[in-house]
Amino acid sequence: MSELILHHYPTSPFAEKARLLLGFKGLSWRSVNISPVMPKPDLTSLTGGYRKTPVLQIGADIYCDTALIARRLEQEKALPAFFPEGQEMITATFAAWADSVVFQHAVSLVFQPASVAVRFGKLSPEAIKGFLADRAGLFSGGSATRLSAEQARHQWPTIMARLEQQLQREQGDFLFGEPSIGDFALAHSLWFLKATHVTSPLVDVYPAVSAWFGRVMGFGHGAFSEMTSEEALEVARNATPAALPDEQFEEPNGFEVGQQVVIAATDYGVDPVAGELLYAGSEELILRREDERAGVVHVHFPRFGFRIEAQ
């Protein structure tokens, strides 16, 4: 069985989500640290251009976006479940809301001037300028719009009051009673805010949310060991992609297996990935591509939040 390899960097909120997913499942994994900013030549050799963090690699199969990574980890180890029986839709839908709306608010709050001054206080002005320029590029060209800090501050109490109310109900220690993907999709944005004393009070003043947050973080990150990006490329080069899923699905826009297509995120980080369409299911799209450094790889994307076009 191929090892689970996570390509990530320590301060990425979505990487923290993935690390918590691995910890909740009690899985062992290899850690490949990547740059927070472009270029990322070793990563994009695996993905074909997708640049968002994190990326999960299993042999020659490359999984993009934490929504799909969660589903792949559920296949790896069914229990404890991210999508509890009978709550599959509500937990997945809440997670999608948290990953978009709550994260959008957290980004605006973290990147307000007072927070930036503390968060990046040890970096040179040139490094800060380069990071912010990279993020401006990351958030350009897609459907995601930058929420002003003023509007984020205005709306934040509504989000948190609703969460506080939900968590005060006597239904268990987590958002939907037992732990689910919804908890992890919400926790990473709050983790992002708690990184400095400027934004941490936006979480800390809500006692039920704070107690819940501690429980989610208590799952930890599982057992992991370091791996270099060169070693990860070698793993892909020497591996054979896994067999394709056997779901029978009719592609609504008429794309056919074997067709040359481009797949890209629609919200931000919209860098396109070109390849041969191997599979189109209700949740997942798979491209075959070949790279001189990574060899033949299958790159996996979620259907929701991504677009597909003929090349």
C-alpha cells in the first residue's frame, strides 16, 4: 500500500484542516513542506499547474482540494467517519459553507493592517510585499471576491453567535453531535484567526465555540515523518496509478472519457490543469497526465467548485 504524502506548509489554514483530518483518522503520513508562494516547481510537476495548498499524494495519484482529500481518506479508513450515516448531506453542505463563507471572512480579518503587522512582523518589507502580491494573484480571475475588513468585522458576530447557539445545545460535543467533516471545515478558519493576539479575541470571547475548538484541535495530526519533494516525485515516477472508480455516471455536458480537457477551480487559484479525462463521477474528476519528472499520474479533482472545458 502506498504511503499518504501531504504537500503543505505549516501556516496554511487548509493544510491545518488536512492535518486534523489525518489525526482524526489516526493515520500515518509523510510530510512534504512546500513554499507558501509561487513558483512551486516540484508540486506543479505532480499536479500539472494546480497550486493551492494542500495536495495529497498516494503513489501516482494526486488529490487536489481538501473536500476531495477528505473523501479519499474516508476510503482509506472508514471509521471514525467524516460523513456520519444519515448526516452525509448536511455535514458536507455545512463544510462547503464553512470552507467558503467563514474562510472568506477569516482571510479579510487576518489580512487587515493591524493583523498583518503582527503576523508578518519578523519578515522584511520585501518579503511581505512578495507574499501579498502572490495572494493577490491567487485571488484573481475567479468567482471569489475579496470581502472588505469592515464588512467582515460587521458580519462576524452573526456567524459566531449562530455557532455559539448551536454548540450550547445539549446534543454532544460537536456541531452535529458526533465529529464530522463540518467540524474540521470550520476549525481551520478559527485556527487561522487564533494565530495572533489581534484576531484571537474574535474566537476567544465565545465560550462554547472555544471549548469546541479545543476538542477539535485535540485530535492532533496523527503520526508523520518528513519527506523531500524530490523523494515524493520519485514515488510518483515509480508507481502505477490506482484503478479507476466503477461508478456509472452520465456526464451532463457531454464530455467523454479519453477527451483532452482542462480542469480548474472556479473560486480562486484558477490555474488550469490539462490532460486526458479518465473519469467523471458525481463527486470526482480524474485526469491522466504525463510529466518528465513525475511520470504518468492521475490528478483528482472534486466536481463541486471546479470547471471542465474542452482543450
